[in-house]
Amino acid sequence: MDLQIIRWADARFDQPVPGLDRHCIDAQNALVAHVVLHPGATVPVHQHESEQISVILSGKIKWFLGEERREVIVEGGTVLVLPPNYPHGVETIETTHIVDVLSPHGLMGVDKMKE
């Protein structure tokens, strides 16, 4: 794969669930996504084989983490590192901007729900 220089505005865009806007960049070994979650948007608890690093840039969001579905409210300036196959989901409290990195490249949870 050759060098890529991509503006977020030009990256692949979709809205996989109501209230979730997403731009994705598909690299050889990782998926990077800029996700905007609008108030009330939810992503049900799921898991995937890829490790996920979620950088919360701004906003406020409730995460449901682990088998016990522990509720954790997270605000901008926080990073979550989710190991492979770790159950997680979210409920949006206020508009939230996140950069997600999945490695190795794989489907995000909202993509698996569409299958």
C-alpha cells in the first residue's frame, strides 16, 4: 500500500445506525474512524476480534463495559483501550466526537450488526 494523505471530509462516510455519523480510513493493518454520536444514539453491547482504542475528543457518553455491563460515563479528553473480544456498547448523553482505531483492521460493532 502506498502513502495516503486523506482529509476527514474526503474519507469514506456512512451512518450505520441512527444518530451516528462516521468517516473511515482503511489502512493496511488498522481501521481509523472519526465518529460523531448525537444525543440519544446507542450502540448495543457487542465485541469484535480487533483491539479498539477510542479517543474521546469532546462530549459525554455512557459506556457499558465487560460481561457485567459496568456503566462508566466518559467525557472528552479520555482514551479507552479495549482488548480484543471485550464486550462494550454506548449510549450518547451529549454530542460526542470520537476517533476509533481498530487493529488489526476489522469490522466495527455497528458493522457486525448490519450483517
